[in-house]
Amino acid sequence: TQLLEQSPQFLSIQEGENLTVYCNSSSVFSSLQWYRQEPGEGPVLLVTVVTGGEVKKLKRLTFQFGDARKDSSLHITAAQPGDTGLYLCAGGIGTYKYIFGTGTRLKVLA
Amino acid sequence: NAGVTQTPKFRVLKTGQSMTLLCAQDMNHEYMYWYRQDPGMGLRLIHYSVGEGTTAKGEVPDGYNVSRLKKQNFLLGLESAAPSQTSVYFCASSTTGGNQPQHFGDGTRLSIL
């Protein structure tokens, strides 16, 4: 069974702080996606990384895929209350299946 | 632009009852998925379909059946509901090709008493 562990599980920080969320596995993935989910809604895709070592930036969010394509990180600079939500990573298996991580619940306090 | 629509949004069942969850997408996507989301466990894949008339098992298929008679619809059935199936169920769809984003519905919250 392929597993994706996310850490930390919960994170509560003050507005303006930086944070990093990790997504780790012993399995190699074809790609890695990050989603954000808000209460009462489905997850929404933030980014897809495909190449080992790839780094992508989305405004204050920086995503990195590990060199061996087994892990990934999400770094948020100067967090804002609007960043509050559940962050999920998903590892690609082949071309159409994904294994989701356990999730990191982030709360940014004003 | 509806995207992925799930019905119903909430449902309470008694143990042993049956029901069907409906997922409809208007994006002409080939791939469709059913997940369940439980606290601390992320999303787990129940069943998926790579095209009309095809279905396949995911990580946690036991106790569920699915059908994809029309490209735009993906149905999830519970034949005899059990308390362990209390969860939030999400449907998703994506287009063909690798690394495509999955588009999710807003979920169905199901409680089995």
C-alpha cells in the first residue's frame, strides 16, 4: 500500500509568519499535486509538479518536488488569513490515479 | 458553469439501508472518481472510471458498487449501509492525459446510524 504522510497535521500561526508543509512517501510518483480545501467544499488544485527537483511558485506559495520524486514541500511566505484551509498533496500513479496525503490543517490568525 | 455536481448533499441512513449517490459533470471529462474523506486520513479512492461503461476498484472498494452508463454521470451505490461507511464522499473528474487536475464536487455528507 502506497502512503503519503503529511506533516504537520495541524498548524496555527500568526499572520505574517512563514511556514512549510511536508509530504513524504517511500514510493516514487509520476507527479505530485497540491490541493487546498475549504470547509464544505471539495479540494481545488493549486499546482502540479512533474520533474524531480522542480520548483514552482504561485504568488506567496512555493512548491518543490524532491529529486527522487518521493517527497514534496509547500512553503508559504507571509501567511494571510485567506490561506487558512486544509492542504492536501496527491501523488500520481500512472496517468490517471492519485494517492492523497493525510492533510495539513492550517489556521492563520489575524 | 456547474462543473461537478453531487446529489444529495446530506443524508442519514439506518444500518442495512441502501442508497445511491449521484455525480454529474458537464466538462466532457473521460475520467471520474469516487473518494471518501475521513478525519486524519485524507481522501481515499473507492472506485474510478476511465470512460463510459468502464469501472475499476480503488483502495477501499468493499461495500460499494459503481456504474458509468453515461459519460457525464458516475453513480456510487451502498447496498447495505454500515456505520463504518459514515463519511464525506467526494466525486471528481478529469480530462485524459497525464498529470491533469481533478475537479471535485462539494461532497455528500453521509451518516449511518
